[in-house]
Amino acid sequence: MTPDWLIVGAGFTGCVLAERLAAAGKRVTLVDRRPHLGGNAYDALDAHGVLIHPYGPHIFHTQSQAVWDYLSRFTTWRPYEHRVLAEVDGRLIPLPFNLTALRACFPGSDLEDRLLVRFGAGARVPILKLREEPDFAELAEWIYQRVFLPYTLKQWGVGPEELDPGVTGRVPVVLSEDDRYFPDRFQAMPAQGYTAMFERMVAGIDVRLGVDFLAGGLAYDRLVFTGPIDAYFGFKHGHLPYRSLNFAHEHRDVEWVQPVAVVNFPQAPAITRRTEFKHLTGQVAPGTSLCLETPLAHEDGVTEPYYPLAAPGPRAMLARYREEAAAVAPRVMFAGRLADYQYYNMDQVVARALTLAASL
Ligand code: UDP
């Protein structure tokens, strides 16, 4: 039987939409070309029985009560506040760069007092803003050259100033001792993992994994496509730029390798960060599993498109794809990080899917 709605992609966007539309009494089919639910937020036990995120660390955080309440219908939570250290000039400092990092890197300086007078206690100052302040030029340059420039060049293939300011603004300089990576009100990990949460969301829905929609042959009345918008339209206006990542997973027979879940290596030649999953999940195990990320350019059919490039460059091409999308709406709708071509966090994707579902 032809479904009312075919949802392509079983990541956050697709699972939320499938759940909402099915709850509204629609016949829904959810397909994904990968053999598992959850998109890049999928988690699973590795060969050593350690719960890992095969597509890199996913840490849930949101300011939205509505998003929190919605997801809480499908999971309980493990309280978890994310902390990141960066290895800079051979020593580990808190990231975001905060007052603790400032005192460690500039002992005895008057910078702290001057920053607090200029910006106020607790301020969160994007590095690109700090660089515009003549009084703090030396400090800003020190942080920029060590933390932001080399990391960003690796992560995106371009420098911070070629990206939307919001990208490096995600990790501001923080004028307090708060060393949490996210300031959000709600931060936690799904207690049994993301995959278990997605399984509960789509329970009772017709889910077909390992099915490539773009290969053709699937019938539908209406469609939500959550994959790359350029791929949907056969790349007719060209290939939008995405960044990809290589994940090198490893297991070590020691209990812990690093003091926090994520250590960033801005100054290393190729890798950006290393994640030790047990810190995230709270799992107790004698060994430990880690993942090293090396960013690379995305090539369609070869690598996975993880990040849309948040930069002015692709906007003209994106506008042409959005015109195509408007022409096929409302029978075909687009949503999600790849279909909207937006550097969304998980909670933003959930909010987007909830809003779209309500409008449908
Ligand atoms: N960033 C950086 N150095 C770091 C951490 C982050 O320059 O040590 C910049 C970089 O441009 C990165 C952006 O801040 O892409 C956002 O970092 P975030 O950790 O939020 O990225 P994600 O977890 O989404 O990959």
C-alpha cells in the first residue's frame, strides 16, 4: 500500500517526523540507505562491548523545554555536562578558553581585570570579536593562532574569517571559571543511548533500512527528504560543498586514557580531536574505546557529507536548489542538516522537525 508519507532518512529529522505523522494517524514509511536508525547520532556496542558513536561524539544539549519534553517521551537521561580540554603548546587547557585557561597561560598578567572591566563577568566573547579590540590584540592573536586558526583550517579547509562568524562563535572566550562546553539549561545523554531512543520513537512504524531512495522505485503520496538537497536534484546546479571526516576508532586495554570525554588538538598536523566514549555514556568497563577525527573534503559517493560549509560561497547555488524545492512543495518537503544545508545541532533539528510536522 502506498504510504501517505514517505520519509527519506532515519536520522533525528526523519525519526521525529515519522513519529509525529504516525501519531497523527498517517500511514508512514521511513527509509534509510544505511543499515541502522539514527543517522550520524547512531550508537552501538563495538567489538569490545563498549558503547560508541561510530560517527563521532554526539552530546545532547538544549535551551528548549519543548524539545527536552518531546525527547523525554522516548528516553530517560544520564545527567552529563560536557567538558573539553585543548592541547596547546603541549599542555591541556579548558575549552572554551576561560579565566582558568587565561591564568594558566598568562600568569601574573592584568588581562583578567581588564577583560572583566571591558566585557563584564560571565561574558562570552567570540574570538573574531576579541580580535577587533585593540586593547586585547595580543591576547586575541595568541588564542587565535593557537586554538582557532589551525583547528579551523583542518576542520573546514578555510580560515575562520571565510566562515560565518557563528561557526567559531560556537566556542567563545568565556569570562568566568565555567569550563562546560555548553551553557545550555538541559544537557544530558540518553540513558540507554541514542539508538534505543530512536527505536522507541519509530516503534510500530514501517521502517526500511538499507534502502536507497535515490535509486528509485519507491511509491508515495507525499515525501519528506532529509538527505543532501543537491543529491535530490541530481546535482543539476552543481555540488554543494560539505566537509567530511575520517573516524579512526581504537580500543585500549586500560581503564582511562584522558581526563575528559573530548580532547582537542588544534596544533596537531591532521587530527582535530579525540573522544573517549565512556566519559559520555557512564559505562563501566575494564577497557576503553576512543575515536580520532581527521577532517577531509567531501566527495560524493566516496565520503559522507557531515557538515554543510557555513560560508557565503555556496549561497548562490543553494538559492537555486531552494527554488527547485519550492517548486515541488508541498508534495515534497525538505528538512534537516543536509536538506536545509544548515549547521544545526541535534536540538535544532528536533525543533525544526517538530515545527514542520505541526505544519503538515
Ligand atoms: N574551533 C576551533 N578550535 C577548537 C574548537 C573549535 O577553532 O579547538 C572552531 C572550529 O572552527 C570549529 C568550530 O569552532 O569548527 C565549532 O566547534 P564545535 O566543537 O562546536 O564543532 P562540532 O562539534 O560541531 O564539530
